[in-house]
Amino acid sequence: MRFTMDSADVFVPDGLPLEQALARTTHLAIAAHQDDIEIMAAAPVIECYQKPDKWFTGVVVTDGRGSPRDGLYKDYSDEEMRVVRFKEQRKAAFVGDYAAQVILDFPSKVVKDGASRGPVDDLAAILRLSRPKFVFTHNLADKHDTHVATALKAIAAIRSLPAAERPQKVYGCEVWRDLDWMVDEDKTPFDLSQHESLQAALLGVYDSQIAGGKRYDLASLGRRRANATYFASHGVDETLGLTYAMDLTPLALDPQRDVLDFVLEHIQRFAQDVADRFKRVG
Ligand SMILES: [Zn+2]
């Protein structure tokens, strides 16, 4: 299998050839950076963990060159940082028993260029071989440009497939901005009560980011716990951890549907929810 960038990185933890490794995929995550998958898509990793009939594949679109660095990594060049981040992503794939892990190795600016086709073509090729039932990517109200750009490339790739080959469900997940603000009817919650130590291990391999001064491990586990407690104001906690996703499936089913209008409708429902409460109690 050839990707746009000759330097794209492929890792199959159990050593199968890539095509076979991809063909068993049921759950696919498409993320911007090394570590985003483990922050936003822990639910499908755990859903597939040690299950003979469920397999998780991760795809990271960018090259990690622009990563912030401090401490041990302070003097690393962009290329040294890229290598460190590739290794960390491979470690996560090993810990999580992924079916396969692909890093497409695009510079961020290529991903953020709305006209660039390379990422869309590569993602479409992976989707055609893996035929996942479920796809997880960034949510469309994320505040990181590369995250939203990656989600748009993922949606374009899904839309390029014949309707019968598209995934059953497409979810936009939480990284830079959580989805607590969405009205409850718009939230797709994923229960993360189980395998807490595995969740911690998946986040813990990213030493270059954590030592670089960002405790994504504690923050992500804390967000999951906060979501679980604050999901419902009445009644006891039903889970120990929750992540939310924005259901992007309507965009996959209807390629004509305007993507920006779709996300703005979520914000309008949030605004209406705030206004309705004022009508009740104001
Ligand atoms: Zn990211």
C-alpha cells in the first residue's frame, strides 16, 4: 500500500501485513496528532481490547514536527521530535493492541489547506481497505485548527466512498474543547468505567508531551470523571468515566449537507436551551 508521503509510518503490533491488518478493522480513529487518539478515542480502543471479533485501527494525519518541547526534549530538533512522537504513537498502539497504526506524516499546513487532496486520498484508501463500522475523528467545534481540518478531510474521504461502503456511524470526539455544552439529546456518551489503568497507560506513553509541561494524562482522565458526574444533575453517577461525541453520521449519509451549518445547528440548540431556562425561571 502506497501513501502520498513516502515517509508515512505503518505499525502492526502483531506483525500481520498491513492489508490484512486493516481488513479486520471494525473501529477506526482519524486524528490530527500523536496522542489525540488516546485522548479522544479511548472508548473504541477499550471496546476492541482483547476481543477476537473487534479491532481498532488508528490513523494520525500530521508529522508531529511542530510539537512543543521542554525538559528532556528541550533541545530536540523538529526531526528528532518527529521520531520521538512516532515512537510514542507506536507504543500506544502496542499497549492498546491496535489492529494497525498509520501515521500519514503530512505537515500541518498541508492538512489545513482546504484544497489539498493528499490526506483525503490516503484516508479514502485506508477506509476502502478497512471498511470500519465506526469512525471516530475530531469534533467540528474543536478550537485547534488542525483538528477541525483533519475532521473535514475525514468527512471528505468518507463522502468519496460509495454509499454502501461508508461507515454506519461517524463520531466527532473531545480534545481541544469538550462537548459538555451540547444539549443532552445531541450527546453520544461513551462509558469509560472499565480499564482505568489501561486508559492511564495509553496516555502515559506520551512522555514528550507530558514532560513538556502538559498533563494530558491527568486532564483527560479528569475530564472523563467530570463528565460522568456532571452528566445528570439528578440521581447517582451511573458510570465512573464518560466521553462525549458529536454524531457526524448525518454528514456521511448526505454528502450535500453543509458541514458548517450542521455544527452551527448544534450551537443554536445550545443557545435555545439557555434561553428556554430563562423563560422557566427568569
Ligand atoms: Zn492534537
